[in-house]
Amino acid sequence: MNRAPAFPPPSKLPAQAGLPDPLVMFSGGRVAKVKQWVQARKPELALLFRHYMYGFEPPPPSNLRFELLNEEPWGAGVAGLRREYRVTYGPPGTPPMDLLVGRPDGAKGAVPLFVGANFGGNGGVKSQTGPDGLAWPAGDILGRGFGFATFHCADVDPDRPDFTDGVHPPYFRKGQTAPAPNDWGTIAAWAWGLSRAADALIEAGETVPALLAVTGHSRLGKTALLAAALDSRFALCVPNQAGCGGSAPSRGIVGESVASINEAFPHWFNDIFPEFGPMVERLPFDQHSLVALVAPRPVLFLAAEEDQWANPAGQFGVLRAAEPVYRLLGARGLAESQIPPLGTMVGAELGYRIRPGKHSMGPPDWADALSFASTRLTGGKS
């Protein structure tokens, strides 16, 4: 796997109380031109996030293959087509990914498509029952002219605090039994899995990069944002209530903290990130810089009023702090200074909406995601 330069340990980094300026180089100096951002600051930020937080992932596999297992009408009152693919890749022992694709009724060729992982398996999405059925409402999505693709996150890595299964062991070096301090954690593995899903979807002709959006809820929203930051083929990103480690600031004082998230989920990030728990002010970035890595592609943050654990106000601040990079690249950014009223979506290339309710993803969230994408992903044609 790739490795970062000799970055200093967390305790040797300078303290920065507020969100660091995303245009100030770690090595010194401020970015003023697009060329500087593209050639220097953007790659530097990607290295910093990998080294200090998410870990380094392996390169894309050269042996990815996919097989169409099934194709049939969606059924259950949903007008559309369902396809199921088996995707294989990686060294021997790498688990396959089962990719479920929904297509609008009568659609031919590449379609605008949302891809994301699910929590409980493709069965709930196919039957439109349980939490995954609500999180992937096929009738709502296909009825708007969009396709979608999803896979069980455990196909890539089970959400457990060990690395004995999933994609990690096949990529261990000889004699290795656990990740090195800045090797990829589970969120980075899931994000890498989203890129492998994109490989298959594009090669199969289901979509093209200009029409490909990535989404996810909660920890899978963190995953979606990281995937979009590291893979420019995702033309649009909608993290739903992604919170700490995703769309909320690590320096936030509301809701989940760097210390608590690493204590509860020690496998999500690399082994360097927990060191920042008692000194988050020493992080050389914050989550606005992850959004900046997506620029100028559109990003919509979806939040909920009662989900204070995910820090809805902090998420709005993250978007505002990413705006200078969007404007440098000629995009409009958020263009709002105040959190909007409940149920009102605001923004341009950066969008924000907070609704009443709790931590969940369902049809109301999809209604806003599809509206946002219809004018930014497909030119208002859907």
C-alpha cells in the first residue's frame, strides 16, 4: 500500500482551535490558484486524511470481474427492473460483493444512478421491508427516473472490531495479522468497496461517471463522503446524517466526539486517529477539508433536528468552511450564512437541509436527494 511522507506524530502538530483554512498548505504557504490546489494541496490533503484518520487503502485491483446472476421485473407494485451481479476482485480469499441494481421502467443504457452500501443485506431492499427497504425506497427512486445500486457492507468488511475477515486479511503482507497504524480501517474499506461497485456499474453499462452519485446513512454516510473525496468518478455525494468522522466537525462540541467514536468503534479508523481524542485541536484538517476534496462536484448534507448526536449545526458549519475551495474552483458553494428553516433545502453546489425527526433515512430524505440530483446530476431531466 502507498505510504505518506514522514508526517510528525499528533503530539508534535500545532494546535488550531478553529477549523483550519483548507487553502493553507501543511508544508506552508497559501493556495491562490487552481493549479496549486490541483497539483499540491489536494494530493497533500488526501495523504493527511489517509495517514492521520482513515488509513491507506490498496490500489484498485486489476482482476475485477462481474457476473449477471438475475434479471427480472422489480415487482411488488414497483415499476422497474431488478438486476443482481456477483462482483469478484482482489487476492485469493477476498470476499465477493453481491450488487443489487434497480433500473427505471423502460430505461435503456446508462442511467443516473445512486450507489451506496446497506446495513442488513440485499434481501430487505428487494422485498422493500425493514430498515433497508425504507432506506432504499425503490418505487420513489425509480419513479423519478433514477437507478440505484446497493450491496451489504459486510460483503466488504463485517462491522466488528477485528480484522480477521472481510477484505483486510487478503491484503496483509506476509506475516501480518493486523493493520499497521496507518493502514485502512473499516470505513476506508467500505469506501474502497464503493469504488469497486463503481468499477462494475460503469463497465456493465449501467451508468457513466457523469451520472453516478454516492450516498449512505450514518456510518455509511461517512463512507460515501470519503469515497467521493478519493474517487472523482462520483459526480455527486449525499451523506445522510453522517456525524462525527463524516459530515460533522471533529472539533465540534455537540454530539459524538473523536474520543467517543474511537472508543465505541475502534475499527472504523486507523490506529493514529484515536491519539487525537484528547487533543482534537492538533488535527491538521477537519471534515470541511474532506468536502473540499470533492470540489467542485455537488455535495448535499441531510440532517435531522432530533439527531443532535450527529451535530446538525456543525454540519452546516463544515459546508460553510469548505466554500472557499468551491469558489476557487469556480463553483458557487453554499451561498448561505444561516441554517434554513426545517424542511427547506438551500445551497448551490453545496447543499443543506434539516428536517424534523430522528436519526434515520427514508422517503423524505430521498425526495430531497433526488431533487438536488435532478438539477445537478442530470441537468433537470429527471
